[in-house]
Amino acid sequence: MILALIPSSVLAAKCQVTVTAPAVTVTATGTAPVSSTTALPTKTVPTTSATTSALPTATGTPGQLTVATAEFPKCGYNGECAEGDSLGDCVNAEMNLDVFWVNSGAFSASIPAGPVTADTIKKAFPHDDALSVVSWTGERLKQHLEFLAVNKSLGKYVQWGGIRFTCDISKPSGQMCYDITVAGKALDAATTYKVGSSDYLTKGSRYVPGPVEGVTLYKPLGEYWVSCLAKKSSVSPTLDGRFKVLNE
């Protein structure tokens, strides 16, 4: 045979076959999974520092409630005063009362002309007396006026809001006070009125014959004054002649 004549070394070389695998290119599509060792992206939130500043006011005074167009003199013992009128009207408005009364001695300082702040009011009315409210008939309210008139504590020592009257101390007891109106209407003996004062007065003082029964207590009086003044652009110390006491 011919194969037998070919040397074995040549035959082996001739029979070697080399197979080369074709290169395979793999193209990945989509997003590769995140390795457990790869940190997730973080979002940086800008920080700002908050600042607290006083509300702007016309005069630039921090905490300003309103502006007094002129000085409110400190209440004395000489009849109606602007501070008393302002407090009385404010408490009535804030609490929807019919009548308010307070002793003149509760006021300790004047209110200067210009910006009025809560500190201004605290100096003018430093006491923390609570608002004391009671329901009185018109007849009971007139008795209270007569009691104050007899004890000569009506005109000099008490300030009023919501009520107008004239009292003549020279007249007989029970007939001293007349021309009494509440909210512009004649006092009605049978009508019930909401009357406010301070707990200092109603718990027993020279201004009442004994502790007043049936009172309901609320916040300190000064807080109502502050709240009311904050709603006004300006206030003026005017007197309206709401009460007159003759021959005291």
C-alpha cells in the first residue's frame, strides 16, 4: 500500500488538524445591574437658615400695636379718663359685653404719644386681674350705680364702658342716678345685661357690698386691651362725657 511507504512522522504531521473557534462578540443591552458594592446616588438638598424678624411697621418699632396720636394721661381720681374709656370699650368689643367697669387705681402709668406696644400697655395696666363677667338685670345694674353713688365711689374712682349716665349725689338714695343708657338704648329694668369687671373688684371690695355671685372668669384684662389695639391703626385720647357725677 502507498500509506505504508510514508514515514510515520510525516503521516502524523499531515493528520494534525487545528480548529480555531471564531471570536464571539457579546453586546449587552439595557442597564447593567448595580453591584451590591456600588453606592446608590444621593440627592443633595440645599439648606437655608431661617431667620425670625419683627413684622414691619409704619414706624419700624418692633411689636407695635398701634399709634397714639397724643398722650393718654394716667387715670387719676378725678372722673372720666381716656385710658379707662379705651380699656372699657376694648373689653366690651373683644368679649361682646354690654357694660364694663373698673377702678381708676388699676392704671399705673400714662400711654405716651407715638408707637404703642404690649410693653406700653403692661406699664399702664400692670395688674393680671382676670376679666370677671356676670349677668345682671337692668334693675340690678342701677342698684350698683346707686351703691357707688352713696359711697362716693362713682365718679372719681370708677371708669366705665358701654354705659352712659348722670348721678346727682345730692338726691335721695335710690333716685341719684338717671338718664341711664346701654348701647344707646334706655336701661330696661327687666333686660339681662352682660357686665364685665376685674376679679379683684367682684370678689369683694369697697366697690361692691359683698362678693359678686355667678361670675365667670376669663383671661387677664390687659390681654383684651392689647388684642383690641392691634386692630387699630391709631388711637386718640378723647373723652365723650359718658358719665357725669354731680355734687360728689
